Amino acid sequence: MRRSARLAAMAKILVDRPNRIVSLSEFVDRFGAAKSTVSEDLAIIRDVFAKEGLGRIETITGAAGGVRYVPHPSRETIAAVAEELCRELSSPDRILPGGFLYISDLVSSPSLMSRVGEIFAAQFHGKAPDAVVTLETRGIPVALMTARALDVPLAIVRRTSRATEGTVVTTNYVSGSARRIETMSLSRRALSPGMNVVIVDDFMKAGGTARGLVDLVAEFGAAVAGIGVLVETAEPRQKLVREYLSLAVLEGVDVERRTVRVRPSRWVTERV
Amino acid sequence: MRRSARLAAMAKILVDRPNRIVSLSEFVDRFGAAKSTVSEDLAIIRDVFAKEGLGRIETITGAAGGVRYVPHPSRETIAAVAEELCRELSSPDRILPGGFLYISDLVSSPSLMSRVGEIFAAQFHGKAPDAVVTLETRGIPVALMTARALDVPLAIVRRTSRATEGTVVTTNYVSGSARRIETMSLSRRALSPGMNVVIVDDFMKAGGTARGLVDLVAEFGAAVAGIGVLVETAEPRQKLVREYLSLAVLEGVDVERRTVRVRPSRWVTERV
């Protein structure tokens, strides 16, 4: 096989499953190439990915070693994704009675959520998370894409406990939007003590849901490595969780004038 | 840039977003290569992907033309995924009180659901679906991955209608597991008349949920191009929907003897 063809195939295999370690011998066996040749191939892929902003190819040494593709969106990509999100959110067609915004199409868009998942994954990658946790329903797509980019399992917290979840841990939390006490449950089997988890959700107002998820994760003896939300509201300024990342800040919805004020979050704009 | 490096980058760009059409001029501009050179590059990628069972590179002619990567799992891959699913499902540790099986970890596994999503997408690709529809909660990961592989939006049907969904269409359906009347709602904005949709869910017993989704889709003036479920039960044999694909058939759970009988579905085994 020609080197050029082999490189296309190797790039495909690596990109198919972000963060999974592929051993050099897997490539050696599959393509019948010498180990030194495969190493050279990987150096070429690593260099072109870096040069083109297509992500990182990392080498892991040791017995379980090999190479892996790590999504690493550039500053420009992060800014572009945040701006696309803001542009979409600011459409007056999204305004619903009561000042709500229709965002179900955005939060379940596979292509947009893939890119956001890669952004969150790249931010939390250094903390070596073992799992992503989210609350059903609208947070699931972005949480799943973050978990995919990290190659870790996703644990979905339910609003009601179901027979199919087995033994569950249930906690109460204050829902920010409705300001009432609600319940969330997670299967005992979903997390283990000592795990390091990332919490991902679509929307944060007061942060009551995120706070509830932090407390629930603590009940499992697991630690929170980070929190990522797609959109936060500007008010209240004081959230119930301290450290979190958001991509967009919703400053206000004017139902009368049919305007939506939304901007990329400071974390995004300060980076660029 | 060397051809080998360019091919790795082009493969990455194509694989990153399945089914999205990339114009030749996008590659020409990005890599500063002649159009004839890019065409040759794409031919090399197409050939090696075909030879290695890594998916299809399709050329679309015309003004909006270009190339796209279409996931196309081989028969062996489909059989391997179905067998992995059955092996996982047959673990006695999954047995819960009442004969339920704990499958939440499987249905939300990013790597397993990515592969299942590609299998469903490849099966329904020929019918040119415009959207994937699922019912919250456990069907979302596999439905999202199917939508990602098809590059179409995902519409999530809710069990309760919420203010953030705007005007909704609500229908009743007979839940197979509980044999009671339940309600499902989908935002008016989620689907348009004339759309061709694929229904994807994690589990089918009598098919009541799938039947409800078919009826709901019809209320939008949309057509059903296909139904895919991860696991179906062997009983009842007669389902409430006629045509559907499943990967695994659950034949029985013996709580006393702690055994789970599950096999790949006939559609999978007959192909191999």
C-alpha cells in the first residue's frame, strides 16, 4: 500500500474514536508495514493535524501505549462555534410566550453539539475525567458528544426513578427556573467512588440543577473535575456553583420588541 | 504540502462530519493544490476506504456538488457490534428485581452507540431521511448518533409538554411495558410536512412506543422511512409496527437461575 493511502486510512481510524489509544502494532499488523514506517506515518499525521488545527496526535509510552487522536479546537474554532450559537439564539422567531426561548433544535443538533462536545472535552481533558454526568433531557446530546470526545461513559441522571435503573440514589434540588424543589435520581451502578466526573448541561440560570448534580456526584464518593453549559443567563450573576464554563450568555429576552440579547461568554472572547 | 500529509488532513475533514458535502474548491483553497490533484487525492482515499472497510467516499455532481464520507459498516462489523451487544446483555449482573435488565450503561455508551448509529444510518441512508425522531430518555444517545451519521437533525419527543417547546402536538399511546395509556408530545417546530423521518429507540417490547411515534409523525404530515431499535423482545412476536430493524433479540430473563437469553437478530445473522 502506498504511504499516502495508508495515512488516509490511519487518520480515519484515529479520528473515528477520539481519545482511544491505538497501539502501533495494531497499525503494523493491519497494514503490513514496519514499525519504523508506522512511526514515520504518525509523525506526518501529527504534524499536518497540528499545522491545520485538526487536533492533536498524542503518543503514550509504556506497555499499554500507542497513539490517540485528541480533539483540540483552536481559539478561532471556539469563537466561531460560540458566535454561531449566539447568532442562532438571537433569532426573534425563537421567542415563546412567557419569554422562553425555543432551543430544542440547537441543543439536539448533531453537528453543533459535536463541535461543542469537542470544546468541552478539550477544556477538561487535562483533568483526566472518567465519566460525564448530565440531567435528562435536553443536556443529553451535548453531554454525549463531550463523552464521545473524551472516550468515557455518560451517566444520565433521571427526574423520576425507574425500575430499569435498579437501586438509585435520589436527591432533592432547587430548580432555578421554577424555584421549586425537584428530585433527581442516578443508578447506584452509574458511578464509582474515586471517579472524576465532568458535569454537562444545556442551560444554567441560577445553577440549581448544576448544584444538585454536584451534590449527587458527591454522594457517590466521586469528584467533579469541571462543569460545562451551553448557555447561561446573565442574571442572577451569583450562581449556586462557583466554577463552570459556558459558551454563550443570555442577557435578556424582550417579548414586546421581539429581541434576544445574547453574547459569547467572557471565557471565549478573552481567549481570542 | 506532501500528498501523504494532505490525504491525512482530507480524510480527517471528511470523517469529522459524515454525510456533509465538501466541495472540491474547499480542498483546493485550503491546501493550495490543483483541482486535478485534489480529485486524484480523493480517488486514493475512496479506494483505500473501500479496500479497508472504512466507509464510502461518494461524489455528488452538480452545482452543490462535492464529496462526502458515508459510514458503511461491513457485514462483519455489524455482526461484531450485535455480538458485543448480546455478550454485554447476557451478563447475569444486569438482572434487576422483576426481571428487568440494567442497560443504561450500554444505551448511553458513546463508543457503542456511535457504531450502532452508523449501522442504522447505513441501512436508512438510501431513503434520504430528513430527520431522526426518538422518545426521551434512553433512546436519545443511539438516535443522536444515527442523526450524526446521517447529518440530519434529531427531534426528541417528550413525555410531558414543557413551556420551552412552544406549541406542541400531543398524542396518547399504549406503553408496552406498563400496558397503560401514556402521553407523548413533540414541538410543532420540530418536523415539517413532507419530511422523511427515521424512528430510533433503545428497546421494543410490543411496539407501542414505536406505534405512537409513527402516529405522531403522521400528524406532522411527515413519512416514516424506517424504524431502528437496539434490542427487541422475542415476545410478543406480533409487534404493533410492521417493519423495523433490531440488532438483538431478548428471548428471556430467568431471575431464579440468573440467566439472560439474548441473540443477534435474524437480519444480522442472515447477512453474514
